[in-house]
Amino acid sequence: MMKDFECTQESYAREVLREKGLKSTTQRLAVVHVLHTSRKSLSVGEIHDGVKEMLGATGLATIYRTLEMFEDLGIVKRLHFPDGGRGYAFSQGEHVHHMVCVDCRGVFDFPECPVESFDYASVEKQGFRVKDHFVQLFGQCGKCAEAA
Amino acid sequence: MMKDFECTQESYAREVLREKGLKSTTQRLAVVHVLHTSRKSLSVGEIHDGVKEMLGATGLATIYRTLEMFEDLGIVKRLHFPDGGRGYAFSQGEHVHHMVCVDCRGVFDFPECPVESFDYASVEKQGFRVKDHFVQLFGQCGKCAEAA
DNA sequence: TATTAAATGAGAATGATTTTCAATTAGCTC
DNA sequence: GAGCTAATTGAAAATCATTCTCATTTAATA
């Protein structure tokens, strides 16, 4: 049992896992904590490192398994960088719409969803049924812009 | 020399390659043709298969190299599927905004860019400088919806 | 047609991700 | 709290995609 890292997201994760009859293992809660602590989107390796820092040696496969499961459960979101790199961030709602700094890979929220206000009519005219959308803005965050 | 597959996109590709002092090889033109022929976004493997069908044995590395170069040249766009899969489609403008059918992986254009009309002010208030954006809508195309 | 830099092919190397399976653990029940 | 059981983990092997290397070939130009 691990009580050291309780946070809203942790108890949320616990609840979701319980509902599905899945176990709230130390490793899974550590992944939640690492993701929650960071304001950045993290690569699988970074998450692995963070978890190892908390728990000591931890299998990489477990990290992959946890992340995949968390994505299915809607706890985390998987991001795709232009170079194909995989990143994960705590899910902040139903859709992915993040600003991602191409320098520090930091992830920033943006208040409204540009697609939300978009007129789907023209799209649906073509018979296409939109089920989900994925929006990422790329650029430089304030800090990185200054530093440059 | 290969004259069998001439199309607008082929001559465009030739031109871009020429401008950069790059060669319009049989393989590169075949990649253009395969992509142009298909209304779908294609995986690297599918493109490789298409090219092999046209030319016979062709190195996979060449396909990767060509696709990477074409992306740099703005000739093709790289798409990212929710499962992390890589896809390529002929570039239809400056930005990527496609509808992608999750069943057949077909790619459909959508007329306006939802992000274009988006008010960046709130984002830039946070000091973030938007340089590019990536929008993908996921759903079912008309055919797949019928078939289901 | 000769020249030459650019490009290709084949396979080796790399790196990321997934699988396997024996050992461990969380979440029950008593 | 101890015992039970299915779920989970760790470690290593296996797989898969992607990149690299370098000898050979080719496109573009003269």
C-alpha cells in the first residue's frame, strides 16, 4: 500500500480501476503520480525513469502495459509528435487539444476547443460521421521563446 | 525514364525535386504514383507493396528515405493514427486537416480548417507562439457506415 | 557517351514495443 | 491478520519498425 502520493488524480484512477475490477498496484499509482507531477507530456522512458525514482527497479513492460490500459480507461492521452515520438499526458477531458512546445515538449492547455465551434455540416454532407478529433498546436512556450 | 504514370502530382514532384537538385528516380516517381492513385492514406508497407507491384523488387529503405524527403519537401503529409501507426497521404495544402475513417483508413478532405477561424488570442495570452497545427477528425466514412 | 554526385539495394544494426512465463501481489474471505 | 486466487509484475526473449552502411547503380549534365 502506498499513501504517500495521494492526489485527486490518484483517487480518480483508483476508482476507475476498482470499477473495472483491476488492481491499484503500486506501479500503476506511481505512473499516475509521475504524470500528475509533471507539467510536460512525458515519453515512455521518462515515465519509466520517474517510476524507478519512486519505487526502484521497475520493469519497462509494466510501464507500457499501464499506459495502454490507462489510455483505454481514459485516464491518460497519448500524443503524437511530428517526428513520430509517443508522449503521454494526463487526460484533461474528452478530447485532446493541447499546445505542445517543440523545444521543451511542455504541454499547455488551451481553453476552448477550436473544433467544437466548427461547423461539421460540410463534413457530414460527405457522409462522414465524426466520432472524435485530435488537435495539437505546435509552437514555442513563453519560457523557450525567451531562452532562444 | 518512366513516362507511363504522368499526372499533375508527378510533374509537381519532378519540379520540386529539380529545384532542390534532387533526382527524379523511378522509385520516387512510383511512390508519387502509388500515393496519388489511392484515395486512402497508406502505411509504409502498403506504399512499398504498391511500388513493388510497379517496379518489382524495391528496397524498403528507399521507401522510407523517399517518404521522409517528400515530407520535408511538403509533397506528402505524415499522419498519426490513434494506435500510433504511421500513415502518409498526398499533401493537400499547408496544414494537415483530414478526416480519417477508422475502418478503411480512407482520408477525406475537409473544406475549411477549424483552427484557422480559431481565436489564438487566449492561447497567445499565455505566451505561447503557435507555429503549426495538426488536426485530424476520426470517424466513419459513408461507405463504411453503410457496410456496418 | 563519359563523368560524377546522388540514389539504391541488401542486409546488418538499432531501438522501441510486445510477448512469455514463472514469481509476486492486491483484494477478497474468513 | 492469514490464506486464497486471479491479476499483475519482472526479466529476458521475441518481434517489429526504422535506420544505417557501403558497394553498386543511375540520373543529370556536359
